[in-house]
Amino acid sequence: MSRQTKLHSGTACKGKRAGSTFLFYLLLAGVVIVTVFPFVFMILASFKTTVEIQNPSRFLNFTFITSNYTEVFERFSFAKPIWNSFYVAFMTTVISLVIALPAAYAISKFKMHRMSAGILVTRMIPGICFLLPWFKIFSAMGLTDTYTSLILSYMLVAVPFIIWIMVPHFENLPQDLEQAAMIDGCSQNMIFVRIMLPLSVPGIITAALMSFINAWNNFLFALALSGYQTKTLPMAVYNFIGYAKISWGPLMAAATIITGPIVLLSLIMQKYVVSGMTAGAVKG
């Protein structure tokens, strides 16, 4: 092959690589724009009047106001739903972890694959299938409009999810660590608490964060089981939508308040979530 031919081939390869790189970044930019634009629109709209929100030409050129946030807390009493959502989501996550982590460890240790498959099946059942039975049971027990009913209903989703996430993590941990700990005199409970849990921190953080987000955003169970005292954020946002009018400014402010902490928490925990989701993906 002549020198000129080699140069021509190298130039062609570089051109193909440059074209592939350009196409990749073009697609990446498209995905980022589609993903980020709704959040940008929501945040900007929370500082606009209703007229400016409905006028596309005022997307960036608008009068900056903060009265929407003031109205959210003064007129719609948003502080109570924030506390309700945080308390319910936090307690759901903590109690679910206490139940699901030992269950996941037992399933992985004793190779209970049928049990794992059964839990996966429960993950496939839509939550609405449990709504009417839960409502009947809690109504008979007098537990509607209580934190207990919301926490138990959210745990119906959180516990199987945490087990499903954590079983591969425990399966991938070296068994030599358990055997060495048993030789040193550790009980099974000590092995679980002192060795297995610390080594599974990325997976635990991932499962906890996902469970918290699900409980924080859950609307279906809150619609049927919550009331005036236990109204959560999704139900509070629902109040902004009237029969003949939608309060777009306060609605965008409320949506920003709801999504802001979750987005910030997800960004902070991003590296743990990525490692937690991939740690159990490959066995061995």
C-alpha cells in the first residue's frame, strides 16, 4: 500500500470518527434539552404571572415576581403538606429498610429463588389493584386520614422494591468474608450488621432514595387514604386545579418546591445511585 493510499485511509477513518462523535453529541444535546426544558420552564414560570406563563413570547422576557411562592404558603397552607410528605416518606423508607434488608439477605444466602421470583411478580402488579382493599380495610379499622394508613400503603411498594434491589448485592459479596467471620466467633446477626450492611452501602442508598422518591411523589394512595390532617404534597398541588380556573403561577411554584429537594438530593447521591444500580448487574 502506497503512502498516499495510507494517508487517504487515515483521513477517511478520522472523518468517520468525527462524524460519529458529532452525531453522538447531537443526540446527547437533544436528550438533555428534552429532559431539562420542563424543569427550566417550571422554574421560570414560578416567577411569572399567569398571563406571561400562557404567552410563549414571554418565555425569557418577563416581570420577575415572588408572590406565587408567598401565595403557596399563605393561601394554600403548604407548610403542613410538606411536613406530611417528608414524615410519611421518611418513615416509609426507614421501616421498609428494617424489614426488607434482612429479607433480602436471607433470600440471597439460602438461594430462595422462588421467593425472589414471587417478590418480582408483586412488583409487576399495578398499585391501583390494592387501592380498594386497602381503603376497605383501613376504613373498617378507622385508620383513614392517618399517617399509619399512608405508611403501610407506601410500604406495599417500597418493601418488594428494596428486596429486589438488594438481593443481587448480597449475592455478589464474597462468601469467604462470612466464613472468616464465623471462624472468628461472629454470629449470623453480627455478620449481617457488621459486615454485609457496610459493604452494601451503595445499594442501600439507592434503594432508600428510590423508596423515598416514590413515597414523596405518590398520588394514588394519598387520594384515597389521606384527609385534611394528612394531606401530602401531590394532594396539595391537586387543589390548585379548579373547575373553571387553574392557578398556573402558584401551581408552578408548588411544583418547584416539590421537585427541587428531590432533584438536589438525587444529584448529591448520584455516584452512590450509579454504583448501587450497577453493582448487582453483573454476578461474579
